[in-house]
Amino acid sequence: MGEAIRSLIIENDPETARQIDLLGRRIGSLDIRWSAGSVAEGAAIVRKFRPDMAIVAVNGNPADAIGPLAGEFPNLYILALSATHTAEYALEAMRAGAHDLLCKPMREVDLSIAIEKAQKAQVRREPAERRGKIVTVFSNKGGNGTTTIAVNLADSLATDHGKRVVVVDLVLGHGDVTMFFNVSPTYTVLDLARNNGKADPEYIDSLIVRHASGVCILADPPRIEDAEQISADQVRDMLATLRSTFDVVVVDVPHQFDEKTLAALEMSDTILLVTLLNLPALKNTQRSIELFARLGIFDERVQLLLSRYLPNEEISRDSIEGILNCPVFYAVPNDYPTVLSSINRGKLLSEVAPEKEVTGAFRKMAELLVGPAAPREAQKRKRGFLEKVFRMERSAS
């Protein structure tokens, strides 16, 4: 089974939308993340969130419902949904820009076949529209180690799994990502926000800082007031651009729920919700989960991450999932002296303490996210060959 297709449904009948959502969950390969009651509302959602597919109810001329979407979003896979299912009507829908026509009432077998077609079309588009994963590390309370988690997880994804990874510092104006990597950026997210329209891979490469680990860094702006120059829409556009270039986009966000943080969370494939195993931290985490639910983003994307974990007889790890109604993705063991030493030295945990349990925890987390790592020797050979190719390209230019 392929990866679930992130979908929008445009249907003014809530019961029909609910039935399709239930069928999609049963099939397991359809992820209905957004719903809209009109084409105009649906188009606004597509502009913001770039879904893979739209299921669009058609009650009349297909060109009226399908045409505007197909014209503005040529890469959007569109399924028309109609109670009329004659061959002539299906042809009209296809001419309007739909890729397939599904009939009301929806049957599970028909939806399953349509999703399979959409997945195959997505694979065919992959070379031109490469799609990486966005992993956002978030806590609504400071001091829980979100930046430590973001940078060391990115390191393992790059070094152990050979992924092309970028860490985006959205803690605008007072981020710490560059300090953790001990790098000095020339350009920042502000430059990408201002010039996202011309952001081809070469331009992005000119903005990032590349660490010795292979991790790329897109730094926060140098001045606090620069944060006001970046909008939530620009955050969405930047993340959409970066996911088309990198395998994994790791996002470090601030601890408050502002529009830019919410934009990053909504765009994410995985949200690592970081908490400590104590009552004040868990109370704040519960409030985050409640807001996620109100915003419609409390689903399988949200994974609970226990930071600085020590077994606690009063609050057990096993009880947390039931209390918060959220699965525990992983528990990072507490090794404050080692982590503090790495931060103060401007080095990653893999550089200062490769054999420590806390360092191994990030390798296990990366494996949970992207699967088993390749053997170390294979990684070295692969990286050596790619570096040789890049050196040849640079010398030729």
C-alpha cells in the first residue's frame, strides 16, 4: 500500500463527506485533511496547503466546479463526485479537468480503485514534483529541548540514513539552530521568503549553510524586528518549496501559537509534540492537544515525544497515552551533562558522545520516521561518490 494521499473534499452535504472520510480510513490510503462547502473555499485551501488530491462534488455543469480548480492548479489530482454517471457526463467531467468520476452513493471498491490510480499518477509525477516530509518539533512550553531534538534528529537522518535534510529555524529573531551547529549564515529564511518565487534548487543552495554532517541549515533572521517581515503565507510557500528539494524538512518552531507556527504545523507530515514527564509540562501539552483538536490537526501526524525521560513511579510512561489520548512516539533518555556539553561546544551529540544512550536515541527516532538505516560502510561509499560528483560539477563551472 502506498503512502496515504492528502486530500481535500469539496461537498456541501456533511453526511456525504463523512461517509467518504470513513471509507478512506477503512481503506487506509486516503487522508481527508480538509473539507470545504464551495469551490472558492476549496481553492483557498489548495493555495495554502497544497493537497495531493481534491474530491469535488459536481451538481450540474462539470466545468463550473472542476474548471476553476484544474485551471489554477494543474498538478492537483481531481476526482469528480456526482449522482449522474452516464458516459457522456463522465466525458464532460474529464474535459473540464477531472481525472476520474465517482458515483453517489460512494462504494468502497470504487473509491479504492480511484485512490490506486491517484497514487500511480503521483509516482509518475515524482521526478518533476519531488515531495519530501516535513517534521515539525513543537512544545508550547520552553525548556523542553525542542531545538536539541530537531538538530540531532536531523543529524541522524543525514548521516545514518543518507537523507538530504534541511533544518529550518522558524524561531524568528531569537533562534538557536546555528549555535547548535556552530555555523555562521550569510543568508536566512527572510531571503527565501522575499524571493520564494525564483527559488529553484540552485538558489536554495546559495541560501543554506551546509554542516559537516551533511545537514543543511536555513537560519533565522539576524534582527528581532525582521520576524515581522515574514507572513504565515510565506511560511507555507517556503515549506512547500523546501519539501520539493529535500527528503526531510525539520522545522524548529517557537513555543507560542502564532499564525506562522500554525502554518508550519498544518503543513507538517509529522508533528513531534515534546513534553517532560511532570504535571506542569503535561498540563501544557494537554492544552496543545485540545487546540490541535479544535483546529482539525489532531490526527496520526501528532506524535508525543518525552524529553529528558526518567522512569517515574508517580506518572508512568504507559499511563500518559491514556491521559493525553496521544501515542508516545519515543522517550529521549535524560543525560543533561552530555547534552549541555555538546551545546556549549557547538557540536552535535554524534560528534562528542557517539556511544552514549542519548545519542543512540536519535538514531532510533530517525529509524522510526524513515525506516532502517543503511549499513555504515554503504553510507560512506555513497556519500563519497556523491561528493566526488559535486566536486566535479563545481570544478566544471
